[in-house]
Amino acid sequence: MTFAVDTDDRLTTVDVTDRVAERVPDDLKEGVVTAFVQHTTAALVVQEDDPRLRDDLESFLSELVPDEGHAHDRLDGNADSHLRATLLGPAVTVPVVVGELDLGTWQSILLVECDGPRTRSVAVTTTE
């Protein structure tokens, strides 16, 4: 099962928790759900969905990986996006307990867009 996420900035975050939760089958009482972003310049993380923290994450990635000066930039100018996504990873796995995502109180699943604006595809699988 996949869903699309539209992003509106080059480096931004989008809360996709509800969209992942909607794809947990009604008959899955316990297991795991894995969400996987099908792109090399976007990532998924489990983090608090606070606007200030999301801004901090974007600032942190910008400071950690400069926008320019990478070899891949000669090809298409987005090496920074690939490197930022590599640091974070393309997937998250969350337990399912009593049919619900078993996230902590402040945890959300965030898509981190590193090369937007774009439309991203997120694949969701579940296992007992």
C-alpha cells in the first residue's frame, strides 16, 4: 500500500503518522508496520511533531551538509539532498499493539523532504 505526499519547500518536514496508521489492517492486532519512502532525496524519521523542533531539524541538516561543493552537483545540483537523506534513512518500523501504532507520547512519523517541492511515494507494509 502506498500513499503520496506533496511537499512545498526544498527542505521541510511533513507529519505522515495518520496516513501510516490508516494503512494498518483492521485484523492486525500485534505486529509491526514499516513505512519506506521510495526516493533517494527524502527520508522518514520518528520524532516529536513540534514546529520549533522541525525547524531545528531543518537547520541542523542545512548546517551539517552544505548546499554546494559536492561532486554529484555536476550532474544535477542536488548532492546535498542525497547526503541529508542518507544520514536519516528511508524507513521506519513501528510496533503495532492492539491494532494501533505503538508510538510514544510525543512520537510522530515525519517525512523529511530534502529536494522539494515534490510529490513523494511512501510504501507501507505490515507483518504479524
